[in-house]
Amino acid sequence: MAKLVIMSKQRWNQEEVKNLMEQWRDSGLDKTSFCKMHDITYSRFLYWNKRMNQTVSKPDVNVGFVSLKVEQEATSESICLKGANGLALYIATSPASLQFVKALLSC
């Protein structure tokens, strides 16, 4: 395995970091050993590893809360929860269904 020459004062670009992380994963070494082998400071490695993981794992959709509006439908057997995004959830007004919704909302 060729030793990477990365000086601690040298700035890394994203492509270099991506290649470095791929080399680390392929090496089978733990982070500490990999850093020692390639003369990389452990804190810098952790910083870039975290930063690359955040870039990779960002979802394509917005995550968070949406406001819901409870509307009574024509029948008294169900209620409708409508989200701001237009989605509607019809729920039977049975005790079991309402307990289920309560449990979902408490997560």
C-alpha cells in the first residue's frame, strides 16, 4: 500500500478527502492506525470523515414537522388529519385507532 503524503498544513480539497476515505475503508484498518500510517492527525481525519458523511447522507426531502389540521368529516366514524403538503390521513374513531395515532404522535 502506497503511503499518502499529506502534510498537516496542506489544505485538502473534497476530491482528496473522498479518495482518502475510500483508502481508509478499503484498508480495513481502524481510524487511529490509518492516521498513524499516513501521518494524518486524528482530529483532522475525524473532522473530514464527519463532514463527508454529512454530505453523503443528506436526504433529498425536507425532514421535520408539518402542521396538521383536524377536520370532522361527514360521518362520525372517522376523522381526517390534513397536512400542509396536501396529504390526508383518515382515521377511524375507534379507541384502538385513536390510541395508535396518539402513540405515533408521541414518538
